[in-house]
Amino acid sequence: MKRRLALSAALLLLLAAGDVRAGAGRREPAPYDPSRDPTRDLADAMREARRDGKRVLLEVGGNWCGWCREFERFVRADSAVAESLRCAFVVVRVNVSPENENARFLSAYPQVPGYPYVFVLDEAGSLLASVDTDDFLNGESYDRARLMAFVRKWSRPDSKAAGG
């Protein structure tokens, strides 16, 4: 009985902690927030993009999505990739989940075939590119060179990420 209670308690702790990677011993961040308002976030991002000479990257996904979480982990783990994205884009994460599908917001953009998915917008909010992150895959993760090529291609020519 004690063993069954201990196992039940351990299972409840793991469920409460969320997605814990084996060996990491810590909770991975949940990058998508279902309570966010993407319309407001996009308006704020466009102001920041105009001010800082960047483009806007809409990253569509959900915390339920393993590839979305891997994309977040991959970017966090590589400081050069993270810095390039930060220099080129103001990132707006758009949650898609049962709690909030953000269908009305996303209806303004091309249909998303899978997650994570990204849209590149200019500082005025005009769509420049619709990109499946499968283009960045390499085995069980993402490919640094492909992601960096994407950043160079879609950053403003005068941004630090583009070499300007």
C-alpha cells in the first residue's frame, strides 16, 4: 500500500511539473500562453519593429506540440541562433490549443499545415513569407545552418542579423 501511494504521489508530482526532460531534472519552459491576445501582441510588436528596424516573426504553435517545444529548446541552446533571431525579428508566439485556438486572428493568414509554423511580416504587418519549420529540420531537431539562412533571407537588409 505504501509503495502504491509513493508511486501515485510521484506520478502526480510529474504531472504537476509538466514536461520534464529525462536527465534535465527541471521543467522546460512553456513558450505558448493561451491567455495572450495575439492582436494586441502584434500591434505592440509592429511598434517595436518600426522603432528598432526589425521584422515581425509570428510563431504559431502550442505547448502540446513536441516539435514546438523542441524548436524553443533548440533556439535557447544556441546563443548565436537566439541572438540572430533577436536582432532580426520581434517574435510573437501565437497559441493554438483547445484552450484558445486563436482561429479569428489566424484567419487573416494562410492556412497553417503543421506546427510550429512561422509568418514573416514587415513592420506594418504585411505578410512577407509563410514558412513551414519542417524546412529547418535535421533528424530529431533543427538545423542551425538552415535556420540561420532563413534569418539572413528574411531580416531587413540593414539589420545586424543580415550583416548590416
